[in-house]
Amino acid sequence: MHTLFVYGTLKRGYGNHPLIAGALPLGEDAVPGVLYAQGAPIAVRAEGEGWVEGELYDVTPEQLAECDRLEGHPRAYRRERVTTRRGRWAEVYYWQHAPAPGAEPLPNGRWPR
């Protein structure tokens, strides 16, 4: 099993959540970074600049592989292992490019606004 942190369309109730259907939910948490609204949400790794709010799940290797395909790992998003605000190890997808011009950081680190 892998602990996966999700902050966008993989969250419960959103369009890509079926990819992790049946995964064990571990509750809400946060990872270091800045969250932008750029169509779909993107998280940019930024230690000490804020927190991205989301949900934790224990997923199977097969589910993780499906999420890697969805997120374009490692070209569009890169999956990284981080320590969450509550001190857990989790894997999260960080955007590998600069946010689009005019993309605004979400002040509360949570999507949707």
C-alpha cells in the first residue's frame, strides 16, 4: 500500500475519484506548497510558503499506477514523498512547470475555493 495525498479531482465527490475507489480513506491533512486555480488545481512545491489542503488514502500499487498515468508523472506532475502537516509520510503530485500567467494562488490552500 501507498499513502497518497490528493487535493483536486481525485478527492471524494470529484470526477477522477473512481480511480481510487475502494482505497482506505485516512482523513484530511495538508502538504507543503502553494495551490493554484488553473482550470484544474495545481500544487507547486514551496517549503515554508503555505499548505495545500486535501485528503489522504492508502492506495494499491495498481491504483497508484493509474494515478501516475492520469497526472502525467513525471512530465507534467511529479510524484514526491513528503511529510504532511500531521507528521505522516505521503506521496503527492506537484506540478513541474510555472503556473500560467494570471493563475492565482488559492489563499486557503483548498480547492474548490
